[in-house]
Amino acid sequence: MKVSDTFLHHRGPVTCAVQVGDSSKIITSGYDSAVALFDIDTEEVELLGYHEHLVNRVTVNKAGTIAASTSSDYNVYLWNLKDKSLKMVLKGHSDDVEDFVFIDEHLGASVSRDWRIIVWDLQTGAIQRVILGHQKDVLSINYFDGKLYTSGDDMTLRVWDIETGDQLAKIGPFTTETDSCAIDELNHRLVLGCDDGLVRVFDLTTHALVAQLAGHSSAIKKVAVSPVNGDILSAAYDQRILIWDNQNFSQRQQLESKSTLWERSFNWSSDGQSVLAGSFDGTVFVWDVHTGKCTHHLGANHARGNACFNDISSKGDESIVAVSDDGIVRVGSLSIDQAQWHIQYAPQTGRVLMNAVHFCPQMQKVITGAHNQSLYLFERTQQALHEQACVTLNEGPINTIVTAQHEGYEGDLFVACYSGKIAHLASDGRQINKITAHDNAVKALALHPTKALGVSCCAEGALVSWDFTGNILQRYLGHTAIIDDVAIDPCGQFVASAGRDFILKVHGIEDGKLYHCIHLGQRSPKSMLFLSSEVVIVTNYWGELLKVDLSTGEIQRNTIAKNGISAVVRHGEYLAAASYDGAIYLVDPKSLVTVNSLRSMTQKVLEPAYV
């Protein structure tokens, strides 16, 4: 497949879109590691440069002259917007940097999944202060009148003195994560977006709760405040974008929804008349806040989605099924001698990002799980996929799907949902049960090879086992951060888990005993499987495969991809590994060397701006 070497749009989800001052320029950051400038008037796009890893957010100073991009390469880049060059690299975090705020022309502050807040000297790049106190990942930061305001995975909103670093207040903890906070300077309020679907508004001085705004049925991923009047924008996983009145907190507007919008990316325009956001297709949307209509879709002339692969399933022969950000279900052949796509199918209701895919050998079905909280069931024939049903679970985005082969449960589906529920469905999509296993997003699950039980992990670091009727059987010693995947060994004795604390743990399934605890390095793991009872394969967000020998603790590594490896499965004698970089890799499990690949997209057109 011929791929353009010209940057015409992001080749991955756009994580943030911000207007540059009062200009027609919108600066963007993306999971393709790029920072770019879109022009609303001309609809042209210009690449500023690449990070070494995905970019989580971009912010602009008040003068519109400097932008800061925060990345999972653990760095903050400062960009000179006048000459469009990389001005400085701020190095000091030890995990993903999630957000940044300009304090003034001399100081800035960043937050990270290393739980730390760092205050930077923007003239020299030196660290002026490290602030500790959060007990989990910090995701959002704001500044006002000598104080920093931060929120994140420890379910709190905290206030810090910028001069001393002292904690002045802790609001919460709440019952769910608090991913996004904003400051309404005009009305002297704090705004907090929570995973329980509520927008909470507090008095900026007393921190008393002023209002709770209930309009979302799923986790809120972004709140933002109009710079003109203080109207509140909230965007959630229910794909609703709401605007709330700054005086009586009534719902003023619901913006036109787009199936590819990325909820975390929203911001107001500088004049408060528009709202900006990125898409999973690598494009930028602009809405009119008065009509709620989308007025611009920048980059759409060149983008038809991005084949950033999120999951893969193997039929056991040469056939693979893969899903990606572009919402296309792909069926192909991958072997030493062949690499070819045969079927590329979009659901009847249109493309929507898909996170999960599973091939059910009993029923000869392909099941996919999407960002819009729905399952899609397909019958697979030699030449085509036939869509049989779309089942909406209303439990947030779907992360993992597995099917049971156990007597009495043949073909039953078990689905990991963002809400914390595990949905149990019949093979035709009929709901049987919703298992409440976690209080937070279920990241992955695995089923025992013979017994009617499963093990699941979640974003708060918990690891539990349960039977197929929904009873909790065992709670294991989990992780201190998000667990991204679990796997059960072929004999059904052990469960392995890998988390963003960079640890691989192996427990006895029945006795709950911790048998192995192995540090994987400083790069976050993503997916895993048991190669044998003594060998575990782990992938990470940096394109590495790791083979861990549990008997010795030795780790063999090889980098095979240009971005994270989202999933790895057995594929005959080999492994098949799916990457966000647009390729599926066929890997020799002994050497970890790629022997063939099947590519749909080349993600980066240039090397990183700084390594």
C-alpha cells in the first residue's frame, strides 16, 4: 500500500486542539507524536515536529508566542510559534507528562503519571520546584493568583502555593477519578469533571460545593471554561458535548456529535464563540456555540481515518482479524510467505473507533467492541463479514472481549467495560448478566482454560477473579498504578498482570499467593500472554517485545514497532503483534525477530525533533 510522505493530517487521534491567540491558527497534538498547526481560514496544515512518543496535550501562553507540548516520552517541548522551531526541551519527569500550564513568561508547571508536579524556569529549562502529594497519576493542572490547581487518578482536586509548594487544600476524595479541572476566573469558581458523569463546581476561595451538574451518563474526560463569560463545557464518553450557563448552571447547548471526536481534546476559542476539538481520524472540528453546529472539519479532505491498530485476534491458521482507530474491521492473511488484507468492513451505522476484537471458533463469529459503548457481531464467511447485530451496553467504551469454551457456556461473551462492569452475553448478543467486579475501568480480562472463572484488572490497579455467575472469588495483591493486561497460563494455575508501575506480577489463581514480582524497566507495558507456564511475553508502549523467563527473572527485549504494541496473540507457530504505528507484525517467539508484516499506514514522515 502506497502511503503519502506528506503531512496532511495527524496519523493518529488528536489529543488536544488550542487556538493560538486571536489568530486563525489552531495548534494540535496527537498520538502520532506530532505537533501541528491547522489554519481555520485556509484549511492548510503544517507540521511543527515530532516527539519521541505520543503527545498528550498542548498549551499556548497568553501572548500566543510559545506553545508547550507534553508527551509520553516523559518530556515537555517548548515551541517558538514565531519561527515555528523547537525552542527548548524540559527533562525531569519519569513517566508520561499529561498537562502543562504557563504561570507567566518566566515560569511554567507540568503534571505527570509519575505523581509529581514540576515547576520550571522557562528561560533556562531548570527545575525550580518539585511538588509531591498526589497519590496516583496527575492528569490536569491550572494556575490562578499564585496557586496551582491539580486533579487526577487519586480522585482529588488539590490546591498548591506556587511560592512554597505547600498544599493549601484537598477537595475530595470522590468516588471516581477526576481527570479534568478548570478555573472560572470571572465568576471565581473551580470546575471539576468526574468519572461518575457529574460536573462539580466549587467556590474558588472557600472550596464549598456550589453546584453539581448532571447531564452525562458516562465518564467526563474534559471540562473547560469560556474565557468570555465563564460558561462551562463538558465532554464525556457518552459522546455528548454540553455547554452549561455560568449563572444558573442550566444546559444551554448540546453540540452536534461526531462519531470520531476525541473527548479529551476540547477547548474554547479565544473569543468564546467557538469550541475546538480533535478527532480519532487525525482531524480538527470547530463548532459554533450558539447554534451547536459543526462549522469546520479541518483536514477532512485528506483523512479517511487512521489504521492505528488497537487489537488483533487470530483464527489459528494464517487468518487474522484486526480493529483500529479508523473503525474498519480488517481480515487478512499473515504468514512467512503471505501478508495481505482480504476484507475491510465498516459497520452499517458508520465508522467508529474500535478497541477490541475477538474471533469465536465455536460460533465462527467475529465480535468487535467500540468506543461508542457498543458490540458488533459478525458472521465470517470465506469472502465477507456479515453484520448480524449491534448491541449497545451503555457501560462506556469497550476494552476487551473474550468468548467461553466451557461446558454450558459455549460461545458466551465476556466484555470488559470502562464503567467497571463485566458484561456477560449469549453468543447472539442477548444480555445474561453484568458483573460488578471493579469500581473503575476494566482494562482487560482472561478466562480460565477449564474452570468457569475469569480474572480481570482495572485502572485503579485492582486484580480480581470471579465465577461466571458473578461471584467474586479472590482479590489479589494488585499494582500501584493502572493494570493494562492479564493472562492465565495454559495449565490454569497462574495469572500474570502487568501495570503502569512497570511491574510484572504472577499470582496463584486459587491461593492468591504472589509467586513472581519482576521489574520491567521504565517503559509502560501494554499487553501480554503466557508462551508457556514459565515464559511470559509482554509488549509496551514503546514498540518493544519482552520475553520474561519466570524461573530466572531474565528478560529478552527487541523493538519491532515505531509506536506502542497494543496487542499480541499466538498465531500458529508465531506471534502476531498489532501496533499503533499501522502494522501487524509476525514474530518468531524464540528470537523475537519480525519475519513478516502487514502494513496499512506509515505513521511518521520525519524523525523526532529531539532525541
